[in-house]
Amino acid sequence: MTESDLAVVQLTPGRWGDPTHRAEVPPAALAALQQLGVHRPPPSAEPVDRPGPTEAQLAFLTAVVGVEHVATDLAARWAHTRGYSTPDLLRHRSGDTTGMPDAVVFPGSHDEILQLLAGCAERDLAVVPYSGGTSVVGGLAASRRFVTVVDLRRLDQLVELDEISRTATLQAGVRGPAAEALLAARGYTLGHFPQSYEGASIGGYAAARSSGQASAGYGRFDQMVVGLTLATPRGTVQLGRAPMSAAGPDLRQLVLGSEGAFGVITSVVVRVRPRPTERHFEGWRFESFDAALTAVRRLAQDGPLPTVLRLSDEAETAVNHPAYAGSALVIIGFDGPYQPGTAAVLTEAGGQSLGAEVGDAWRTGRYQAPYLRDPLLDEGALVETLETATFWSRIPALKAEVTEALVKSLSDQGTPPLVMCHVSHVYETGASLYFTVVCAQHDRPVEQWQTAKQQASQAIAAAGGTISHHHGVGADHRAAYAAEIGPLGVAALQAVKDVLDPDGILNPGILI
């Protein structure tokens, strides 16, 4: 299944993706889980409703957006509770309503959002901006009572396509597949394909500094943004008069990655490119992760750089491509003509071409992987991911130390894990590392993972990595982020929040 085959999915509480699509754990994987000591957990519990907004609060919300665009029923509020990290899903399964909003509103314009934010500030109502809802770092769990979720799904238009400048103005509620369809109708592509593509949105991409699988060719989403509009309780911030400017610090970069703490991004102006007429994918086998890493670095630094460049370590290769167990697998992809110079670099570095079949299999299957997490959780496995980035010279040590921290922490808890790792985003000076962890759940799986995550985060910091490459900060990484930027950096961000959101209603507890 490829990007053009996917439609927008309205995610369901506690399970990923299209509710009509259910994945099954392969028999070989079930046998492997038994070796990890996995046993089935108790059945999921239903949430118990609690009081919603007061009559006065409800009257205000309906006056702004209309009664038909305000939801206070349990189903709607539960569907907007938390995101899609494994702890979020486990809390859903336990019926934990902590953080459930009091109301969900669906504004239809930038001006309605301005009115909502100003009125919520007057009434001390916390606001959680919500579009795709795919956060995996606790980015949708405001730490205050009386919470209103502002769902941007009605802001779903391609406002303008400037074919001379090759820019598109998209409203923040446009989902990934819808954005591609709107642009494809005019012959263009955004080229942004994160694994959350089915459910994530333009606004979420911007707010979390998203990075898609084709980042080697198209860049991260924050590199695509040339302008944006931000609604705050104090008014509108409009940014981006030109592609680049020397008129002071680039405030676009201050808003990108702000995760709703400074305002609600209502639209963005993004760079677009002509839709490719051909695509080529290919798999390459290397004797070791280190050998493959050298090859990938050469491509990132000296070229020719493919559109997609991904390296799986031996553990991940053995699970996803058992025919090549004991090897490290590199996937390359081109939007446009095949570049034989890339193959020459990989061959010189010791790589063996596996042809298009392996590359195409990866491409068509990559959006199915998140669907496996739910049945694995059903069986009693704990499955979660974390990611980081650093400079090339630090990658081997960072990978080793994070892996060791995860193995030790979870083994000490009686649940030895399988830890897999891949590189999926590369730069001239460094790359990302993305870890996937599988082990048995113990009786308190949320605390089990929090303990392991804390140890891994400390290892990331000690090895010189960043706490997040593309998942963002949310609540889960807030303390580590504060340590990374230091007290003065935190104070600077707080000063910005004090100006734009003096009452502190926007996503409280998130980012800072």
C-alpha cells in the first residue's frame, strides 16, 4: 500500500488507524513472544463519564462556533483524550479518564479560533489544539481542569497554489492524504510521508517539527514551511514575507515545534514540487550496521543522495526481513530517475544489491507496521519506540549506550527486551536513530516503560544526543528538554509564552 492508496482515517480511541483494518500477529512472532514471557493482560475497561462544562462555559462555546460544532458527549470527549503513544493506549485500555476534556469544539475559521482563545483566557479554560491527534510524547494531555479541545478538522482547504513560486497555502486541519490529493490534482506533491501519514495533519506536522520518510530528498516539514499564521489569546501572528530574510531572528522557527504552547497554527505556506513521474526503490544488504552506516554517511555527505535512505540494524533486519538475518539492510528510493551513482557508492562500501523487490516490499508495507502494535498489546507484549539524533562521530556510541540502558532497565524489571534500531533521516553532519522495543508487559506496564524510558533518556543525554528528532517534546520529554537547553533557554521560552499566552491557557504542561 502506497501514499496514493491511503485515505484520511478518523482515528478511534485506543487503537491505531482505520478501525476496519485489523492486523494479526504472525505465528512465528507469537512463538517469539512466548520466549519473552508474554502473557495476555486483563480485558480493557470502559471509561466512566464525568461532568462536562458548566452551562455558562457551554453557552460561550456555542455562541462562538454554533451548537452543532460543540460536543460534550462521552464518545467525543473520550476520542480526544491523549494521543497514540503506548502509555496513552494502555491508559485507554484501563479506562483512565485523566486528562479527558470537558468539551470539544470544531471552529470553522481563524477568526473563530481567535474568539475562542480570548474567551477561554477570560474564563480560565485550558485549550488543547487538536488536528490529527497522533502525538506519541504526551502532547495532548493538558495538566489542568476545565479543558476545551479545539479540533481543527473543519479547516481543511487548499487556500492558494502559487505555481510560479511553487508554494501552497494549506489550512492546519488538512490531513496528510488529503493534502497530497489536493496538490496532486494540480500536478504537485508536498513529499511529506511520516508513518503517521493516515491520521496526522498539516498543523500537527508544523507544531511538532515532523519529519517524513522521504526527508533525504524533500527535507523535514519545518524546512518546507515558508510562512504561517498563528492565533493566540492576544491576537494574530503572521509570519513569512519571503523565503529567507535577515530581518531579525526567524520567528517562524520559534513557532514551528511549539506544540500548541504559544498559539494555534491555523495555516501554513509550504514549498511544493512537481509530482514525480517515476519512482524506484531498492534494497541493499551489508555485513554489519557499522559498514552500512559508513555507506549511508558517504551518500549524505558527498552524494548522490536518494530521496529515501534508511538503514536497519541486524536485529530489525532479522525481524522484518528474516531471509537476510545477520545482515543490515539499507533501503534507497528515488522520486524521479534512478541514480546509478548511488549504487556505485553502496557497492564500493561493501553493499550487495537485493533489487527492487525488497525495496518495493518495504515501501508498500511501511504503513502497516503501526497496526501490529494493537494486537501485540492484546497478547501482552509491551511495544514502544523512542528516537534521537546526533552527529555522525557519536552515532555508534549513542546506539550502544541507549540499547544497553533499555536492555538493563527492562531486564532488571524481569522483562528482557528485544531492541531494534534504524536510521531514517540523514544530514551532512549527522543522522537520527529510531529504536523499537518489544518485551513482556508486567503488572504495571505504564510505569514499566516510564522507568525504561527515563534510563534511555539519560543515556541519550550522556552520549550527546537530542531528546527528540521528530516526535517532539510534549509532557514526556519536558524535563529532558529543559536539561538540554538549560535554565536560560527555558526562561526565554517562558517569556515568549508570557507575551503570547499571559494566562497560560494553551496546552499547559506541554513543552515548558
